[in-house]
Amino acid sequence: MSKFKTYLKSILVPVILGGIVGILISSSMDYNSLNTPPLSPPGILFPIIWTILYILMGVSYGILKYNNLVDEKINQIYYLQLFVNLLWPIFFFVFKWRLFSIMWIILLVILIGTMIYRFYQKNKVSALIQIPYLIWSIFATYLNIGIYLLN
């Protein structure tokens, strides 16, 4: 597969799946009506930030895929963290399971850390591209805990 097609497919998978989840939860979004902790960004930033993070996620995976560095463990951790990622907003916004969402997002942070570690073993750049995703997810954990406690 050409480099362009490899990267395009790698980017489109998380972006399209994230977009589908965004559409599914759009009628349940109550972020702007919640009491939020200090440093909470305006709700309009979330789709922008997540689109950037999904693109970076795809580029990171694309590096491994294009260089034939993907193995079963890489695929398992990558797709598992993506699955956990995509379920979090459904739990948080649709079902309003705020406490459960804290546990779920902590699981996500652990999976992202594991993914970065595995990616780093194969390609350092691929792993480093995931650092903003980890940082944002840790920040999202803070927001989730704050929203749970304040509401």
C-alpha cells in the first residue's frame, strides 16, 4: 500500500469513528450546563481538540503501519484504547454515569500509557506523537472528577 493510502486510512479510522460518536452524543451534551472545575475550557474547544488528537493518533499508527512495525500486540493495544476512548463520552454524556466515567477514563489513561510504551519500542517518533493525547486524557480525568464532585 502506498504511503499516502496507509496514512489516510490510519487517520480516517479514528477521525470517522470519533465523528460518529460525536454525532451520537450531540443531543445528550450537557457540558455547558454543568458546574465545572477551574481551568475548564469552553465546550466549543472539545471537538477541535479531539479532531487534532485523532489525527495525531492516526499519524502515529500510520508510521508503524507504513514501516511494517505493527504486530498483534500493537494492534491490540491501539484498537483497545480507541474502543475505550470512544465509549467514554457515551457513558459520560448519554448515560450520565459520571462516577463510572472516572473509572473508565482512568482505564483509558493506563491504556494510552501502555500504547505509548509499546509504540516507543517500535518507533520513538510514533510514541512521542501520542504524548498530547496522554496529557489531554489526564486533563480530561481531572475535568471528569471535578464535574462529578461539583454536580
